[in-house]
Amino acid sequence: MSKHFFQYANAKLGAMSVLCAFCVASTGCVTQARTMSSLPCAEEIHSNVTYAVVKLSAKAAADPFDTDTQLCLAYAYIAQEKFPAAIEAASRVLAIDKANALALRMRAFARYRLGLYQIAIDDASASLKFETSGEAYEIMGKCRLHLGDSAGAAEDFRIWANLDKSIEARCWMGSALWTGGDQAGALKTWELAEVIAPKDPEPFIWKAGFLFRADDKSGALDAAKRAVELAPDSPQTLGTLARVQSWSGDAKGAAETVAQLAKTNPAAAAKLAEKLKTSVPTTKGA
């Protein structure tokens, strides 16, 4: 990710993936759901979010009933990780247009990031009354996982995967199944993702973390190495391998992996080396 707007952490402002989402009008025609990346302000926000917030705030003050400006402002605040402000901007849109599904999803995401899981689910669920969106199911699934509803999360991720044809969604579904005690189902889900997208390292990254937590160090190492084979210069794949090596007591191997990353991304390598000093076994989807 970045595949979805959930990955604005660390100021990575890549455009959202196009949603396989639609709503069916009474006439029977099908229209694509509006996305944040389709907003007229998206490029400007990606380019300079600080300037965009100043400009959009002034524009919103001049015309508080311009819902597009308020949506753009909410988008910019999400990019800055100013989630309370994003909630306020999205709420201003909803005060004008209660059926604005994008505003509901944006507010749901901001609430999710603040740990307000149940009301985030409520917002995402409400958005589905107006548009069918994989993004809404993504939010709900992640919230349910935090609330301990692994079965409900797995079902949300399954729907998300079917709507958006998303490998990431299948990885999250595997994590929910594993967390709920169905390790065999989780492994089958990741293996299917590997078949569907044989060049994508993501399923191997997830599998490595969960296998290590289950004390299958050999399986975790094999999965991490396979991820690196698929994306040899990726900080994510090399980071996964280095962590598995470090957790397994292979300090030399971890150092060599960090050195490999330093050849193409010195800054990422430095951060990884620092994290390895205090890193403890975990899983990506936890």
C-alpha cells in the first residue's frame, strides 16, 4: 500500500488505488464511486500538503457550502495525519449532504486511525447505503480486527478482495483467519494470493511474520527470502528478512541484509538498523 489511503503514515502521499466500487441508480445505470484521488485538489495535495491546507482553509472559509472544498480539506488533513480536523471537515460536508458516501468513508478512516473503531464502523456501514465500496469494507474489517471480531473482519476482507480484486485484502483476510485460530485457512488464503499474483511479495511478507510468531522459524525464513527474490531492492522485503534473521539470532545475516538495502536506500537501511536494536517479533497485520 501505497494501495489505499490507509497508508498516509510516514507522509507517503501516493494516490489511492482506483476502487472497483459502484452504485446502481433507479434507471439501472452503473456509475463508479468517487474517490479521493479523483478530487480536483488531489495533485496539489500530493505536491505540497502544507500549502494546500492553507489555500483550502481560506477557500472553505469564503464558501463554507462548497462541499468539494471541504472534501479536499478533509483529504489534506488525512495526509497530514490531523485526524480530528479531517473528521470536522468531513462532518461539514455531511451536514450539507447526508448521502455523501466519500465523506462518510473519509470520516470513518479518520476515526479508525484515532482508535474510535465502533463509530468508524458505523460511518463505513452508512456509506454502503449510497455506494458499494471495497474501501468501506476495508475500514470495517480493520476496525473489527482491533475489536476482537476476527470472523467478522475476515468476512469484510473477503468482500473487499472480491470487489477490488485486491491482493492486500487477501493478506488481511489471512491475518484475520489466523488471529481467529484458523491457521490452515490463513495459509490457504495467502497461498491463493501467491497464485493470483505470483510476482507480488506481499503474501510472503505477511506469511513470514505469522509463521515466526507460531515458532516456525524455518518457514518464516523461507517466506522472507522468497519476498526478497521477488523484490530485491524493496525496503519492505529486506526489512522483513532482516527482522526474521535478527529474531532468529542470526545477527550476521541481519547485518548483511541491512548492508544490501544500504546499496540502494541508505536512509531506509539506517532506520532498519536502528529498529533492529529494539525490535521484537510481531506480525504486519496486528
